[in-house]
Amino acid sequence: MPRSQGNSTYSIVLTALLGLGFIAAVSIGSIAWYNSKRPVDWEDKERPDIVPEIDR
């Protein structure tokens, strides 16, 4: 039985949403990690310019 056009479109949309969700999770996680307490020996390191400062 051949695949229908609707099923193929659904697969593409689902894959795109999963990819975007993964990128968003990594980005948000990176910002949270940079804004958390610094690990030992990282206290004097500079914050990257791309990471926003978040008030607690």
C-alpha cells in the first residue's frame, strides 16, 4: 500500500518540531547553566557575550 501525501507531510512536520524543540532545550539549558553557580575554578571566568544576565 503506498503512503499517502498527508502521512508524509505529518512526518516532516513532526520531525521539524522535534528538531526545533531540541534546539530550544539546549539553548535554554545553556543559558541556565551559565547563570547558575559556577563550578570550582570557574568563578573568575568571563561570561560569554551571547548569554544574557538574569536577575535572581
